[in-house]
Amino acid sequence: MSMVKENVVYMDNNATTRVAPEVVSEMMPYLTDFYGNPSSMHTFGGQVGQALKTARKRVADLLGADPEEITFTSCGTESDSTAILSALQAYPDKRHIITTRVEHPAVKNLCDTLDTLTGHKHRITRLKVDPEGMLNLEEYEAALSEDTAIVSVMWANNETGVIFPIAEMARMAKERGILFHTDAVQAVGKIPINLKELDVDFLSLSGHKLHAPKGVGVLYVKRGTIFTPFLTGGHQERGRRGGTENVASIVGLGQACLLVAEKMTEENTRVKMLRDKLEDGLLATVPKSLLNGHKTERLPNTCNISFEYVEGEAILLHMNKHNICASSGSACTSGSLEPSHVLRAMGVPFTAAHGSIRFSLSIYNTEEEIDFVLEKMPAIIESLRQMSPFWPGD
């Protein structure tokens, strides 16, 4: 199979990230020489078990958690489902879930399924967002009730990068004895997190969003939280998640957590500067373009820009001719002809919602790449608008 990577300008890091070379190096021995089962009694397997212990501590250190609070999973989606379903089993008499209208499909679709396939047994409150993608805490407070089993709110939106006030929301839930879960897949490694200081009961993360491989994730469960496994089987993960551990990827995730901790200052300075240069340049040079999301309460690597009167898929195809990689929303909803549910919830006009492009950077991006994109994008948008029957002209 022929593979192509020459001169790729990769700005789709919220979909997935490059596996860091340091992570690959850390993983390789566990794909070759140290292939023992970490649950085995013999020394050959035991040393693999020790590697899992080291990785668990590295993840915990990044999150400000204890290693015993870290459970390895296959991905963020599994972690999300496990947290929400565990809470519903822990409190079977409580039927209410609070979430938002802009959640990742991992949470959104699970809540939709619970709402419909159980004959509306569960009541779902989906909090609205304003035109900048921000939540109203008064609406949230009013929604909390004695019937609420769990609140599930993402830490940062995967499409716009907007950051939600998780600390305050978790505190408000805690005061009412309600479990709180956050999908922190996009936030981990980009902004500081210290779970020891927060009232968060569950947190989900995914390795491939922070320069570890695909197929490994984490569910943080605060010590003392009632918990029911999603995958039952063997005694792995202290009985919290059956199935032999994906050792090489877990080891890689541990190394990635070390790396992103070291690079977080760069993420919030140099990467943010590149993001701002790209964003400001596009908004200045492309008429009828607009930023989707709050200007400042946002991840340092993410900008979502709508180009009115053109289709996002057409933009991406033309960008692809120049080997520029970005997306029109969540990779988990690609292929859908519907505009982003996130942008619809924000009230983005129809003429703009279809033409949204998400640029998401990483520590591997350069200023030369930003300049290249700024050189190519105005002409791409101009040519597509000239072909659009909806374009009203300059």
C-alpha cells in the first residue's frame, strides 16, 4: 500500500496527533522483547507489570491525581460511557442527566440513546450555549435537582476550543451530592489540571490527542466514588476494566504525559502565537469570515473560522491539493452533510455554518506553515465563492 506524507501541513491535531518520537522509542521494547502478560506470576511478565505501574504514575502526575485513581481504557469514548453508565447504576432511582448541546458524539449520542431506547426512562437536560459557545451557569444551577444522577460536561470543546468553567460547575454539583464527569480529551496536555483541587468525580482522556497512540485512554475515578465496571471480566485494572492491558500503548501514554507536561508552556506561548497569527491573518484577508467561539476562553491551539457562502467539504478538498490538513468539525462526525451541531447550538448563521473550518495546531507546527496557509487560503475561498450560486458578491 502506497503511503504519502511529503510536505504535509498538519493542522488537524484535535482529530489526532502525531505520535511523538520519544513515545515511539518508549513503546518499542514492549512490542518486541518484553511481550509478557503483566498479570503473569513470573518475572518476565512482572517486569511488564512494573512498566504499567510507571505509566500509571506518570498519567496521575499530569492530572494531579493518585495512581490508584487511574484506570486504563481503550479510548475516550469508552471512558465517557463507563463514567455515565456507572453513575446510573450507582443511583438507579435517579433518572436525570445534565449535559450540554455541544458535547462530543461520545457523550451526545450516548445520552440520546439513553433518552430514546429506554422509552424516555431517563430525563436529559442539554444546556444551551450563547453565540460565543459559553454556558449560562444560572441555567445550570436551576437544572440541578435531587433526581440528577450525574452531570457530564466537556472541559474544552473539540470544535471551537471553548473552555467551560469546570471547577465551578463541579463544586456546584458536589454541594448537592451529584456526581460530576468531564470529558477532558481536548484539554489534557494543553492547559494545567490539578484534580486534587477539584470536585470532579470522573475524567476522561484519550492518548491520541496528546501525542500517544490511538487505542488507549484513561478514566479517572476519584477515590471513594461509587463505581461499576463497564467491561467485566478478569481482575485487570483492580477489577475496574476487564481485558488484558494494551501494554505498549499504555507505556507510550505515560511517556506522552511526561512530554506534554514539559511542553505545556510552549503550547500556551509559541503555539498560541501561531494560532493567533493564523486566525488574525485569515479574518483580515478573507472577506465575510468569522471566528466561532470565545476570543479568549479557548484552548491555545484551536481556531474555528466560518467562510460564508462556501461548503466546508469543498474548502477541505482544495486545501488538500496543497497538502494542508484541517477539518470541518469533529472527525467522529465526518461524512455527515448536516452542519455541526456545535455551531447550530451557537446560532451560527446557515450561510456560515456549512463553511466552517477547524484549525488545530501542535508543538510540531512552524511559522513557515502558518505563512503557507495564509498564502493559499484567500485564493481558495475566492475561487469557491465565484462558483457558489449563493455568493452575493463583494
